[in-house]
Amino acid sequence: MSNYAYTPLLDQIGFPSDLKRFNDAELERVAHELRTETILAVSETGGHLGAGLGVVELTVALHAVFDAPKDKLIWDVSHQAYPHKILTGRRERIRTLRQKDGLSGFTKRSESPFDPFGAAHSSTSISAALGFAVARDLGGVCETGHGASIAIIGDGAMSAGMAYEAMNNAGHLKKPLIVILNDNEMSIAPPVGALSSYLSQLYGGAQFQDFKEVAKGAISFLPEPFREGAKRAKDMIKGMAVGGTLFEALGFSYIGPIDGHNMKQLLPVLRMVKERAIGPMLIHVLTKKGKGYGPAESARDRGHATAKFDVLNGKQKISISNAPSYTSIFANALLKEAKDDPNICAITAAMQDGTGLNLFAERYPSRCFDVGIAEQHGVTFAAGLAAGGLKPFCVMYSTFLQRGYDQIVHDVALQNLPVRFAIDRAGFVGADGATHAGSFDVAYLSNLPGMVVMAAADEAELCHMVATAAAYEDGPIAFRYPRGEGQGTELPERGVPLVIGKGRIVQDGRGLAILSFGTRLGEVLKAADTLSAKGLKPTIADARFAKPLDRDLILSLSESHDILVTIEEGAIGGFGSHVMQLLSDEGHFDQGLKFRSMVLPDTFIGHSTPEDMYKTAGLDAESIEKKLLDLIGVKELKSKA
């Protein structure tokens, strides 16, 4: 099958304004062609497939009715925005999606004026849309002008408290604001679809002055025998399908649910909303993830995130590694600890599969908790579990744990509760780019009194750190590990608890000492091999702990070497900064020690492969070797031992 399809109508669309000349039947054909183009493009690049396929008709309808970029379309998370990108002048580049120097997998302000607000984390869209609405009414200056403000948010993202905080504020301000709830979990049963279709026709044609009349008055148009039954059905739909009555209580007028794959329902409702909206408004749209592509529809995750794949059968083109992933190593190590300790439980925030906790949930369903997209709640929930005598493992991606930082400080660290933080996706993650990079956790956790912070250098160390966290009861403890496959290190049968705050010497050398924190140790060893071939053999140590520091190890290295270099997969203010503080306090710089700290640069690095991102950051083996040679210069290293 060719990776380019026959798309005569889509070929006529350079920008959304081109949709205005199509009639409704032609817009349905555009949606069909757009779905095909999305499937073919993602088959070449990989990415988030199911979410985009679920909003194809909605995307076409929104751009056909509204006037972007003047009207602001704000996609929550925005992993569903590939069809939007195709319609907004980026079709020629869509096959560069998530590649180095290519299109981002999310909306990005610097990429296009049709992306008014960047995203990648969930539940931000309503807050941002309300900001645009208020800026519009207060005369804010925007290069593309100000029009309608529209947030498109999924039912999963709606589980986060931030979404309700925004809706509560929007209801109070009463600004014209449109929220489209993309509900892709509820199937469209025939009675619901029929009633929605009838109500949609009424909404599109009735002469109502405000939306509360629309929401409450449409039933009066039904024949008398059907009114009471229709009212009960509508109340049931609104109550069960995420809760229209709740939205109305927050100050939103509610319309729906409507079939998000039916242009005959979408178009009249959106047109009516555009013409008559005078306050906050919620349109409840039912869609199906992976719609129109069988392999995505039938996949367990509905094609949430996919590698490159064969379009004919959906089979992903994944290279097979002999080494298991760090995530699976963590998951299996935790299972071993939980088998012997019934107090161990696990918490994650809508990432059960991604964190490997699906294995834990299968084995110990009563001890595994997925709190939804609610990291703040998840952290404090874990604190409550710890205070109640359990041993909670709070398992989150580094980038998402940031969202619960106040709770880490106030509810965990301040009370010195033994919550175990398992931090997945530490360091660069590749195609998802800067929004998902685990860059800051070492810095923001190491600053907290009483917090123990570890980083695994390899798979065996990760097993030991899981055991260490399970055994530790004196306060909060965290350990971090990267995305992807391990290094092929032989695994222990079971992890053994480490001595808190103690590192290890990996290689003895002279003159130059390298103190590594995390999985850059593998690159350090590669660089050291090259240096050794040049007659320069450095001492290499694995710190294991950023807090508490191995004071004895660090001071010993600084006293017996001319140069000490720390290396970590974290931002400024992390491990290296704490080592520098210790050396300064001890006066070791006064003794002529040359110290350098290699960290992630003070910039956001765009999406590419993790290997390329580390090269850009100067933390690959070649960059490390060059840095060390520059430090050594022409000076002959001496041993102080």
C-alpha cells in the first residue's frame, strides 16, 4: 500500500479558510481523506495515533465553522492535534512529525500561529482559553486578533482538579467561552444517538436567546406524550455521561451529548454556538479513539502511542533488544518486594501501563491505585497511606511528578512520611521532546530536608534501589531511572538494600576523578576507555545518592586527585551543586582542586532521539571525553595517593 493516498479535496486545503467553500457533504469527504492522511503519516513517523483519529470529524467541523487563528482553538494535551496540523499549513511537513528539526508531536506556539497555546501535559486548556477570553475583553494585543475562545478537552483530562478550578472561575466570570468535552470512553448507544440527533436539529434551528433556554427548552418542542420520557432520558444522559448537571452548577450551559463522528450533528451545533454564545458553554461530544482504523480501534490502548507500523495490518516496526527495559525491571523488582510485604502498595496517575504497574495491578489489585490525571491528589493520597501504616510507592514520570511538587513539600517532606517515589522517564525521552524530559527532579527533590534521592546507574542498581526504598522507614525516599532498554547488566535474583548515602568506586585511577550520578555512567566508562588508550586512567565512582551525599567518598576523591568532575542527567542545582557546596564548606577549593559539574544545559532541548539529545547536551561519551581532555590540557596528571 502506498504511503500517499488519493485525497482530491484535502489537496485543495492549504489553510482552514479553504474549508469555507465546501458544503457539508464535501466536509464529510474531507474528514475521510484527513483520516487516511493521518494514518499514513503516523505509520512513517510513529506517534499518538488513536487520539487524533478520534477527533478527525471534530477537527474538520471546528475549522470549517470557526475562523482560526483569530478564533483560538486550544487542544488539551494536544497529542490529538495531528489532523489539526495537516489542515493548518503543515501537511507538507507532517512526515517529519517528532523527528529532529521536524514538527512537534504537540501544539507549539513557535511552530504556527494556529497553535495559540502550547501543551503536552493535560488539563490546561480551559484555564488558557479563559485567559484568552479575558484578554480579548480587556483589549489585549494579539498578532492574529481575538475571536472566540475554544478549549477541546478529553474526559481523562477532565478528571484533573485544574480543569474544574478553571471551570469554576469561568462560571464566575461569565465570559463567552466554549469548552468541548471530547468523551472517548462512552460508546454511542442507539437511543443516545437518536436523542442527540434530534436535540442537535433543535439546537441548530430554534430561535433561543441564551443557552440556558436551549438546554432547558428544547424538550418543550417534543409532542406531549414524549416530553416526560425525553426529560428523564436527557437528565440520565447528563448525569451519567460525566455530569451535565455538575457543569451547569459551575455556571456552564450544557449541550449534548452529540455524536462526534456525525457531521450532521457537529456542524449545526457549532454554527449555533458560534453565532449565539454569550457566556461559558460546554458541548459534550462522544467519540471513539482510533476511529476508522481497525488495528487502532482494537488495540488495548486504542493506538495511544505507536511506533512506525505497517498500514495494512497495524503491526509495529519495533526493534527487538535483548535487554529488558528499566520500567519492566522496576515493575518486577517491586513485585518481588510486595510478595513478602503485604504493606507495599502502589499509586500512579493515569499511567498504569507506562509505569509497568499493570503487572502489579494484575497480581495485587487491592493494593494498586490509579488516581487518574491527578498527580497532586496522588502524592497526598500516598502520604495518607504512609501515615496510615502502609508502604506506598508513588510511581510517576519525572515530568508529571512536577505537578505534585507542593504536595511533596507540604504533605510528605514536611511531615517526614516514608513515601517511596519511583521516578520513571528520568533524563531525555526522545520524540516527545522537552515537555516530557525528566530534567528537574534531582534539583527539586534534593533541596528538601530529609529527602533521600537515588539514581540507578544500571539495571542491577535499580533492583537494589527498589529494595532500599522498600526497607527504608525513616522518611521520604526517591529513586530515578530512564526510559528505554537497559545496558545488558546481569540482574540479581533480588535486590539488596543499599547503605543510605554510600556510593562505590567503579575504577581506580589517578589525577582525574569522575563522580557519576545515574545512567551516564555507561558513557563515562566509554570515555574512560578512550582516555586509558591515551595513557590517562581516571578514577570513576558511582555516587548512587544525591542526598545524603557520600561525604567520605567525595572528600577522599577531592584530596587524592587534581581534578574532580561530576556528571548527571539533571538540570543546574542538582547533584553537582550539592557536591560543590560540600567542597566549598570544607575549603577544598582553597587547596587548588579543579572542579567541574557536567549537567543538562540551561535550555529546553527539542525532540529527537535520546542519543542525539544527550549529544546536544554534551553528555555523550565523545563530549565527556572532550571535556575531560580540555580540563587536563597539557598538564601531566600526578597522583597524590
